[in-house]
Amino acid sequence: MVSPQLLESLRCPLDPHHHARLEEAEDALVCQRCRLRFRIKDGIPSLIPEDAILPPDCPDLSALPCQRPPGAGS
């Protein structure tokens, strides 16, 4: 479990505007925007995008919504 104070300050590292909050779900923190899952091990979240779990139907990090230019579609 991540402390509420830490969780309040964490944002998705892939969000270029740093607005996307992370929410705790089982053994991971999940980006509220792109649904990328960052694993938590021994109470410590790993915010390394390359180690994160991609959302279903997302082939790679570049296909996440926050990585596409504005107006590029969904």
C-alpha cells in the first residue's frame, strides 16, 4: 500500500502536462488517463514506463493517448 500523502503527489510520468493522477489498484498504480499500470513491489512503486504493464489492446508505449499529438484520433 502506498501512503495517501505520496499517492496525492504522484503523477503519470508519461503525461506531458503532469496532470494525470495515479490510483492504487491491487499491486499497481494505474494512470487515470492512459490506464498504464506501474507495479508496486515491497510497498515501492516503480514509475519506469518501460517496466509498466500496458493496457489491453495497446501494442506499445507510443500508442498510449498521452503520447499521441493532439487531434491524432483516439
